[in-house]
Amino acid sequence: MCGLTQSDEELQTLRKIFTKLDTDKNGYITEDEIEVGMADLIGKFSSILGHDPDWKSILRSLDTDKDRRLDYNEFLSAATNRVKLLNDENLRVAFQVLDKNGDGKVSA
């Protein structure tokens, strides 16, 4: 047994994502870093989405101290707070990804 719980593994994964997005390694994810980083992380899905998500707006909505950047605690809070993540815009984008033929339905 490796000794890691599911949440330990999730935290390690989230730390890796944060570190990858924080390209200048200053402890914050800026608007530019999130745009570039998310394009790299989900670039292959952009054609499915039909548009590029507005990552700057998403960052601003998660930025609790309104300094236009995410520190690790804000990032972690957003990533682990399912209610914040499950807003109308994110659900709409997720639905569009699953609705591959654009008929307004998700099928097996």
C-alpha cells in the first residue's frame, strides 16, 4: 500500500497543475499564464468547444482577493469547491463537449 488517500493524490495532481500553470514560478497564476497554460492543457479539445473559453473571466471569478491572479489557496479552493466550478457557464461548456453532434442531447 502506498499510503496515499484519494484526496492526497488529488492534492498532488492539483499541485502539479498549479506548478505547470505558474510558468514564472512566483506563486501566482496570472491571466496570461492561465490563458497560455489552459490552451496547452486542453488545446486538443478547443475544436470540440467551438470557441475558446474566456479564461481571464474564469480567473477573475475565482480570484477572491481581486488582485487579478490566483495564489495556490485560491486555486485549491476553486478546484475543490464543486459548487463554484459547477456554474452555468462551465456546465454549458461541458454539455457542448459531450453533445458532439450539436443536437442538444447527450447520448451514449
